[in-house]
Amino acid sequence: MWAYNETFYQIYPIGFCGAPVHNDGVTAHRILKIGEWAEYLQELGIGSIILNPIFESDNHGYDTRDFKKIDCRLGTNDDFKKVCQQLHDHNVKIMLDGVFNHVGRGFWAFKDVQEKKWDSPYKDWFKINFDGNSCYNDGFWYQGWEGHYELVELNLQNPAVVDYLLECVKMWIDEFEIDGLRLDVAYSLDHNFMRRLRSYCDQIKPGFALIGEVLFGDYNLIVNDEMLHSCTNYECYKGIYSSFNSMNLFEIAHSLNRQFGPEQWCIYRGKHLMTFVDNHDVTRIASILTNKKHLPLAYGILFGMPGIPCIYYGSEWGEEGVKAPDNDYALRPCFDEPKPNELTEFIRHLIAVRRTSDPLCNGVYRNVVITNHQLIFERKSDSGRVLVAVNASDSEYTANHGELQGTYVNMLEEELPDADFSKAADKADANASENVTSKADVSAAEPASDAAPAADAEEPVKKSPEPVTLSGQLVMPPYSVQYLRAL
């Protein structure tokens, strides 16, 4: 599956494009903005984007009105065709948000039921009881998703509903040439529906990726050969930021070993779960970390651990955003343009290193050294071995372990072609790169200063990294990440 070796980039289009939060019925061609970022995404090394809802909806996109029409606040179907072409031209695949568990009250079939009641041919598309009433006084009761009655649950055990949804997926593939789907609230979806979806997509577009949103429970129930290729790894999402904030790297080490370790009882060995440090539903990593110097270290773990890394738009330059009790607007901002900085460049390096490393993409996982402030783990496949070493402390640490033997090269010091982030880099806030990393050593990074080099300053001579021979010890600089490839 192509997705296993790629890095994903998640965009919430209604926020990203600066659209009104409530559908005003006015057509505006805002979605074209996504295509304008295609070159930036290619330079960053992104293999695919995940677009949260883009179809006609009442408000936030998850309350769909029409699965076959781009939301008027974003533009038209023709606009989105252009965006998809631009992304594909820059080798970026497209994954859409498949919101199949529920629709909005403005969904065309539900409106027919509101009008015709028992006489509607669509009454069995929903979970309706005509002996009751809704909080909207519809004259019938219906099931709303998790008590949210603005979200009307679909009856996925009705073959007509399943046929309609598969028809929509086919239209998205035929018209927009999309490459996969993120399945919203996959933990709520009927399992037979997911089996049918997998089989159908495999037939009409082999290699079509299905990744589910799962918050809890046993991921094996839906990530298997009959259903989904992957799902979100919320357990390790929490483990990453919590380990740094509590200065207890045993937490993330335990979660990773429980999921992917060498013991037979480890539960997700061989699976590629989608990993992330933030998304459109949670406080951004730059806001939730109590020590901002841990920000690049969090990404160091993200790209070194098993899984499919996904970046949330703006977080690659350290954008902040705190989840509010009653809305997520602060998490879903509009940016005029990318604002790349040193953190962005470090993440670009992580993406490039991972993409070309079979151990990092597909290797098994094993903990080597664990302390409260340091973690060294191994990723190993038939083609090689990589040690990922993280020091969250403000002091240098020398790790001692009998397995720290042999000759290695730090992959994060290896030469990369220079990125050209076009005009975005020139317009970025000079202070946005505070406490982020250089390629070679996180501890060497300094906050951006007014003494930035002039545009015509002579570039420093770049050197290939020197091999390092370990004899039972590894020196770990303060606030550092090392990816050590065995030679």
C-alpha cells in the first residue's frame, strides 16, 4: 500500500480557505487556494493530503446536505477538479473525508422525510420512529449521532443507503480522481458496510486507501484485510505530548511496545496506523507542550515510530491553537500563505529520511534504552537497522547499553537538496522559528534573531556526516534527536 511510505498533510478546508462557518448560500471559489499550496507541499515532501469535508453542508462540513456537490462556500466541482489536477501534477495524492455515519438536517433525503413523513421513499434511510417527536418538532423521532440531533444517523444496514454512498464514492473517483478516504467516526460505522466499501474500492481503483478515525478500542476490529488499511492512533497521540509534559518517556515507550513490540502479545505488529501530534479536533502540539524546546523532539518521535505520520496544516511551523469548550474555530484558521521556518525545514528532513528508509517505514519496533528523560528505540527490517535516540533533558546524557555497538551515521546530518519554498519563506514571521531545530542537532537551534543573514550572504560549506562508532555508549546532547543508521 502506497500510503505506508508517505507522509500525509491534513487540511480543514472551510477554515483553511476562510469560508463562513455557517452556509450562507453564496458561491465563492475559495477551494482554489488549496491548489496554490501544491508546490509548497511537494517541496515539503508530502505524499498525500487529507481534506476534511468539502461537500455541501449546513455548517462545519460534517452535517452534509449533498455528497455530490462541492460546498458553495468553497466553490464548484470544476474548481475542485482543477485543485486535484494541480496536486497530482506535484505528486501529491488526495484523500477525502468520507462522512458516512450521519448527515445534516439539510440533507436532501431527510428533507423529503420531513415533508412527506410516512410517504417518503427515504424514510428507511434513517433510524426513525413515527411514534415519537424530535427536539426540532419534526413529527417523528430520529437517532442523532451521540446525542447531536443536528447530525442525523444514516441506516447503513439499508442496501439502498449503501448503494447510494458507493455511487458517491465512484463519482469522486471518476470525476476528481481521488486516491483514498478518511472515514469519519469509523468506530461507529457498520462493519458490513466497511467490508463492502473495501471490496468495492479495490475493484474500481486498486490501491485506493481507506483510513478510519478511531478514538478508542481494539483497532484490529476494523484494520484488517477485509476492512480498512489503517486508522488513527490516538493512544500514541496522547502518549507523545504527555510523555514530554510529565518528563516521563516511559509512557510513550510503553504504548509503542504494547502496540508494536517484539513480544507475541503485542497487539498491532505489522500494522501501519496513522500517527499524529495534533489535528482539527485537538489542541495544537505547540500549545499543549509545556516546554517549547520539546516541539521538534515530538516530531522526532512521530517520524521514528511505526505508523503513517500526518501533519496538521500550520503545525509544521509551530502554529498554536487551543481547543475551546464550545467550538474548534481556533484550531481551524485561515493562512494567507505558508510560513516555513527552521521547524519546517527539520520536518522536511524527517519526511525525506523516513521516505527512503525501509526500517523507518516498515521495520519492527524494540525499546533499547528508557529513562524518564531519554529514549532509544530500534527500527529494524531485512534491509537495515536504525536507532532513534531522543533526549528531552536540558543536559547532555550518556546512554550505556550493551547493544549500543557498531558503526552508524546520523541520518539527520545527511545532505538534502535545498528546499525552495518560493516567496513564502521571505514573508514568514522572523520570530516564528523560536526554539526549533536545525537538521543536525536539535540542541543547536536558537530562537530567530534580528541578525538574520542577508539574502546574498555566503552559504556555509555543507559536509557529509562522519560515521560514529559506538562501544556500549551513546552521547545524547540536550534537547536532541538522532536517527542512527547502522552501516
